[in-house]
Amino acid sequence: MIEIGLTAYTPADKIINIKDKNQVIKAKYAIDANDILKYTLMKEHYIEISFEFNKSISFKRSDYIEWGGDKYTLRSDYQPEQINKRKYKYTLKFEALEMFFQDIQYYYLNQNLKESEWRLAGNPAYFIKIAVDNINRYFGNKDFIVGTIEPTEIKDQTSNTIAI
């Protein structure tokens, strides 16, 4: 485990533990004034931290931090930029869970099928159920459920028109 910043002098609530998928702490990071927490509804939700370190450390997809009761995860492997022989620059972007919905291939899963192209008629509740089923499939759980959806008219949709 490495320590980044003045972790010995930083209050505990200003320290972020960067963990791997097995919950092992890879690094302790002291929050800096230049770090970013960004949330734009239905567009982006992430924490970005930047620092320089004297050696190269690889960070992997699924490395994560926890902040404000939420988990933020790297969506891809990361290699730092080498500034010189003794210095590397890191800019790590940890994204909120809902940002991974962009990585999902949405299939029609009913009737024991896994079709990537489809055309169906239904109301929004029907299509939200298709999306939720795919999200649960992607994460390998049943944590996501369909909430209350106001009844509306039936619409014709294709796999190309559903975007999360």
C-alpha cells in the first residue's frame, strides 16, 4: 500500500482509500483542493483525483473508492503518464455505478431468448423492465428493481431506441 499526499497530517474524513476488487487497500490518498466531484443528471457522475508519484503503479478496472456513502469505480485500466525518469502523473476518474449502464449491451431476454436486435410494442414500464433485467444480468445480481411507473399509451420501440 502506498500513501499519497500528507496522509499523516490529514483528518481521517479527508482520506480516500483506493481499493481493488477484493477490497484490499492499494493506496491512501489525502484529498486535494484540485480534486473534482462532478454530477450532471443523466450525463456524468464521477470523482477525479490527480497527483504525481515517484513510481509507476497500475490501477485496474474495478479499483474503487467510497465517498459520501457511494462507491465510485474505475471503468478501465489506467497507466500513468511518465513526466521524467522519477515522476509519474496520475489522473484517476472514478465513476458512479450508474455510469456503467453505458457499457451494457441491452438484450431482449424474455422467452429464454437473448436477442440484441428487436422491435416491440409496449408501455414504458415494459421497456424499463427490459433495461432493469439487463442491468441485473450485467452486475450478476437482482439489486435493481422497477419502481412505480405511471401508466401511459403503448409505443413501438426497437433495441436502437433504448438508451440509458
